[in-house]
Amino acid sequence: MKILINASNLKVGGAIQVATSIVNQISEKENIYTVLLSPAFLNINFDKKSNVNIIRVDYPPRFNFFGYVPDFDNIVSDSDSEVVFTVFGPSYWKPKVKHYCGFAQGYYLYKHLPFFKNQGALFKLKLSLLSSYHRFLLKNQVDDYFVETQDVQVKLGEYLGVSKQRVHIASNTYSAFFESYKKGEVSRVQDSNVVKLLTVAFPYPHKNILIYKEVVDLLVKNTDKKFLFYITVPEDYYVANFEGYEEYIINFGKVNNSECPALYDKSDFMILPSLVECFSASYPEAMYMGKPILTSDYSFARSICGDAAIYFDPLSASDIYNKIVELAMDKDKQCELIAKGMKRLSDFDSPQSRFQKYINEFKR
């Protein structure tokens, strides 16, 4: 079978990690692949494989109601591709063959969350217009969809007005880099006077990492332990937003997925105060690396982590502070969370099984 994997529209964030993992899972045993990579993959190299043709392309035009992209259509024709799989949409392109598209835009599905109620009128207007436009593209340029949880499967069907049978589930997961780095070994429980908390995230507003400044203020004032927050944001964003907090909020800058296992390894806990998600790979990554999880008390997080996390109100610095301190003082709870996280990993696809789900559906 000849398959085209489309990552031409991806720019930043977890989508890059997912696309990279998918391409790395391609084996030379069967099928022929053409892969379209956007400029965001400029510094990411892939092993050469005899059945994979990687083509680096410019981003497709963002305003493209009819989905006509001649250069991409020519690539499909020249490669005789039978199926196009856009890793995450909208693709801004309507291929002339069967088109599958991943979806992970929580902004359109979780508008009931407090994050949206706290936004201004201009933000809400822009979001409404963009949501309507992207709904049009997704309905008219895609045949079937892939999502990462059952909750999103239901909500996407309602959002697009399509049947559940057209929305397939392949969960996000840790990448193969974690398997080669750690090989399933559970990390030690935190046992130091310095507690290190890791957040691997691009600083979108909904990631809510600016609240760490308020949390640090409380920790410095009320505890003897030293708490360090490790973040991965562009350096200019860090300089502009965390002046005066450099001792407690340490930036590793933009990191490739291959570098993430080492960051988890040097951390004690994973923390994610996100205000809206469809799925975050940080959850299974932390579980795989044996790191206790602290995260937002919202349904998107509970549906993924279950009893393998400590939950807080992400809009309350005091609640985040309290949960961090409680966990740091409770080594039995840390061990319990690590064990439950390792057990819960079986609920997620592995990088290999996720990729095979895609292929099985394409063949079907």
C-alpha cells in the first residue's frame, strides 16, 4: 500500500512530537510512504529507509476554503499514494484520495471550562470565527478522523455532526526515545531537600505556566525545602516573563523529543497546570519514567490519569502549593503514584501499536 503522511501544517507543540514518533515507527517491511514535513521539522533528522521518501515543503495557505494545493496534489499523483493521513488537522488541503485526519484541538471541544469564561470579548470572537472556519474545513476536506480518547471521540462527533463510526481512537503515548532511554526502569522516589518539578510544554496561554511565579512566592515564604520548576519555553518568552524568578524557575529552552527522557530523569515530579487539553503526552511520559504526576482537576486529565495523579485547581496558586508540599512530604504516596502510573500505561497504545492502528484502518 502507498501512504502519504502529511505534517505540512504543523508548527509547534506536541503535534511535532507525535508526527516525529509516527515517522520513526515506519518499518521497511511493508508499504511505501511519502512524508510531507513543514519547516518546523528543519532541525529534526530521520533515519533513511528504502520505502520512505521525505519531502520538506512550505506551509499550505491558511485560507483555503476549496482545499486546492497543486504542489501537494502533484506529489500524491507522482507517488501513487492511495491514502493521505494528516497527523493533526485542519490540513488546509483536500486530497483527491481517501483522507484521514487527526484532531487534538481542545479549544473547540471544552468551551465550558473556566479558561474560556475568563477570556475577553475579542478572544471569544476570534475563537468563534476560527472554530467555525476549522469546522468547515474538517467537515469538507476529511473523510475519517483519528482522536486520542473516547471523550474526544464523542465531543468531536458532536462538534462536526458526524457519526461515531467515522471517528477512530489511537491514543497518544510516549515516544520510542523513552523506550531506548529508560527501558521501563522505575526511577527512585524523591529524597532530597531540593524538589524538582518538570513541565514540558510550549507556553500557550492554556498551559498556564505563569502561575508558577505565584506558587514560587508561596513556597519560598512557607517552606524550608527548595522547589525548582523546570520548563521548556523559548528563551525570549522566559526573559520577558520570569525576571526575578530565575533561581526557582529554570528554563531548558525548546527541546526535541529525543532530549525529553533526560529531563524527566533529572526531575522528581511532573506537573501540568493546563486549563484545556485533548491529550498531553506528558502524562504517559511521566508514568513511563516513574515520576509522580500533579495536574489539573479537570475531566480531560482525570480521563487519562485516573488514580495515578494528584489533582489541584489550576487557577489557585495556593491549592497548587498545598498539593506540591503534601506530595513532597509523603514518600509512600509518591511510591503509590509511581506504581499506579506504571500500571495505567497498559491503557495507552505503545508507539508501535498506535502506528499499527493507523495502518490497519487505512487497509480496511
